[in-house]
Amino acid sequence: MKRDRETIAKNRKATHEYEILDTYEAGIELKGTEVRSLRENHCQMTDCFALIRGGEAWLHNVHIAPYSHGNIANVDPDRKRKLLLHKRQIRLMHEAVKEKGMALVPLEMYFDENGRVKVRLAVARGKKLYDKRAAQAAKDSKREIERALKERSR
């Protein structure tokens, strides 16, 4: 029996702070009891980011809390974790990030259909303050239109 994608954690700030240009799916190298901790939804992706160093992609500032029933097998919750990608994908991301203002931002962490932990990475450009204001204004106007249509249909 296959199940659908089960979201563990989302980086909600990412879509507000960045303009998403391209997305990739990456595996993540976990140790010990980290998967069990993720099954309990103990993950925070608030200020996380990804870097490419030495031809490898690394995930920084993701906090996976220690497993509640773990003992000495628990690892450092804030350690950097290796992302599993094809060399070609890493090369493409590295070329994109070389450009000024570009960043690798993790958007969400989830279990795929086979129960493996995956991270959705985005190549993104940082938004300026006026871009954020314009996006918020568009969101507000859309909400007002939907509210007016709902009132009208009653």
C-alpha cells in the first residue's frame, strides 16, 4: 500500500523572503534516530539554507530534535546534513547560485511515497522590500474580491 506525500516541516518564510525560480527534490543523509524523530514531527526549518561546497550540497540550520526514546544514539540536532543529488543537478544549482542575489533555500521536508525523507530545494532570488509590499497588496486584494463574491452569492 503506497501512501501520499506526508509533510514534516515547511519553511513558510521562504516564499515571503524569496522569489522562487526553480525547484529540486533532494534526499537527505540522516543518522541514528533522526528518522524516528521526524516521524514524531520534531523538525524546525525557520532559518535554514543550503550551500554547495566541494561538489556536495549541504543543509544548514535545520533543527531535528533528539528522539524522545533515544539514548546515546541521538546525534547533534543542529548538525549540517548532506543532501543527496545528482552531480548534474549540483552543477546546475552551483552555476545559478554564483549570480548575485541568488540563494539555495529549502522549502519543505517530507516523506515520499516510499517512506524516504526528501527536501524540496529552490533556487531563489531575494525579494526587495517593495516586492514584498506588492505581493502582500495583491494577496489582500484577492482576499477582498473572494470575500465580496462570497457575500454576493448568499
